[in-house]
Amino acid sequence: MAGRDPRRRALGAPPPAAAGFLLALPLLLFLVALVLWPVSHLVAAATHGPGAFRVVLAAGRYRTALVNSLLLSAAAAGAAVLLSLVPAWVLARERFAGRQLLRAAMALPLSFSGVLVGFLMVVMLGRIGAIPELVRWLTGRQLLAGAAYTPAGLFVAYLYFEVPRAVLTLEAAFRRFPPELDAAARTLGASTRERLLRVRLPLLAPALRASLALTFSASMGSFGVALILSRRFTVAPVEIYTELTGFSNDAVAGALCLLLALATLAADRLLAQGGRRWRRAGSGGGLGGLRQAAASGTRS
């Protein structure tokens, strides 16, 4: 009581805990209105119908759509992270003319909607797309016509907006990479492969996992591009849209939404658990010694 500010008590200002709650109240109301209530509505819709989850897991179309979403999202996330490693490192560690322009160009696809990306793929790889027409003009053969409507075309469309997302995520992590640790490992005689496996990857593993989780989650929920390009290859968001708009089947749509969300959360948890095991396995490794060597080299 003696340590309380008398001016705060005289002005009748709320205590810090109450002030923090009042500041967080708009966010709490936002979460309740736009997260908790829709999720509770999905749960109610999915459990209202007779065995909606059983129908989704038993029917070949719904089960295939879920598996397709998982496989396509995992492949797109892995490929996007691999393709983004070099440009993210260049943007983070190198200084050259036009770097800001390159970063802006990389971020541009993130401003496009999924429907627009789908139309761009049709323009490039549709039945009379620019690339098939160019191949026909050069070789006289009709190749890649209609490739946009295949699983490979949908995969390329996913990469169109997942690679920039991964590049911008990894660039921030690469910018914080301590070069003195790599220099210390080189001084201690570590080869390029050893520095990659024992220094760079353990330090960059959290950013890599975060990029994988981010791109995987975005791909799992991608709807517009799949709506334009999916023909005989269906994914879960398109099936949810069809059930809601075509058949008003709230129970099956709700069950599909919840299974899609659970699969995404499960993948994120697996990545997080893998990260904890990696940290425990590497806690007794050489990073601590490298930090000491780098610090002593800096002091000297």
C-alpha cells in the first residue's frame, strides 16, 4: 500500500491489471465474435446431422478430397521452402542495386486473390495458353495444353503464392543469423558440410519449421485457385463450398471444415514437437562451444 503511487490513487486511475484487461478487451471480443462463435457453429452443424463425420470418412469423394489437400499442401509447402532458401538468403545477406525492387516483386503475388492466380494459370497453361502456344510454334507439337487443370498445374499455382510467403518469412530469420558462429566453425576446421549440418541448420531450423507450417496452413485453406483449376482433382475447400452452396448440407460441410482444421493443427504440432526434439538433441552439441569461441575471438 505504501509503495502505490498517490497520484494514481488520487486521480482514480485503474490498477495495472485492470488497465491491461481493458486494453485486451477489444481483442477478446474480436476472438469471441469471429473465432469462437463460428467454431461452435461448425461443431453444432457437424454434430446435428446423423453421423456427418462417419459420412465424410466413409464416402470416397470426401475422403479423397481430404487426402488430396494433405498431399498437395505438404508438397507445395516443402517445395516452396526449398525454392525460397537461395532468394531469401540473397535478400537478407547481400547488398546490390535493385534489392528493394526485387523484394517488392516477390511480395506482389501475395496481394493477388486465389481466383486471380487461377486465371493467370489458365492464361499461361490453359488449353490455348501462352506456353502451349509457344511450344506449338517452336516444335509444331501440342504440348502442355490444359496443364493448368491437372494436379501439376494446381501445384504450380500453389507455388505462385507460397514461394513469396516463404521467402519473406525466411529473409527475416536469415538477417538475424550470426555470421561469427560460422566463422568460428571455419576457424576450428569444420568443412562446408559440417558447418551446414551443425551450425546453420540448427540455428535456422525454427525459421524453416515456421515457414513450413505457414505455407502448409495457407495451402490447406486455399480455395479460389482450386475452384478455378480443379476439374477431376478435388480438394477439401472446394468440396466444402459445393456442399454449402450446392446442397445446403451444413452437417457435411461442418465436418469437412473441422477435419481440415484438425489436420492442419496436427501438422503444426508435429512440426513443433520435432523442433523440441531437435533442440534437446542438439543442446549438448557444439553450438555452445562455438558461441564461446566466437565470443573469445570477438574479445581478442
